[in-house]
Amino acid sequence: MPDIGGGHMSREKLGAFIRHARESQNLTQEQLAEKTGYARQTISRWEQGDQAITVEALVKILKVTRMQVTIGDKEAKVCIKIL
């Protein structure tokens, strides 16, 4: 799976978004880990920007936290909305 964290959004910014999404649902890292099937340490590394996240993992987090993100290329007019 491709990694998110390169391009225009840094790993740190994406990590802050993941933390915000988790906290918006009043979830601990441990609870998010249980709901997504990832280790708590992995969630922590994503939130700190220490590890790139796959699209698959981000989609799982978005579903659990009921957040959405739009990924697109303005020049190519391509947009993918992940709910």
C-alpha cells in the first residue's frame, strides 16, 4: 500500500490530524488500536510523525473516528473523498 505523509502534507501534520480525530471521539490510543487492529505503539508513532501511515490504515482510522478527508490533485482535477 502507498504511504501517506509525503507530498504536501508532512507526517507531523497528518499525525496531528490523527490525534485530533482520535480525541474528537474521546478515544485513547489503546482504544483506537483495539478498534483498528494496530498496536498502540504504532498509533503513537503515526501521531508523532515518526512513521508513515498506509492508506489502508488511515481509512480504518477515519471509519472508526467518523472523520473524512479529501485527497486530490487540483491540476489533474482528480479527487478522492474518504469517508
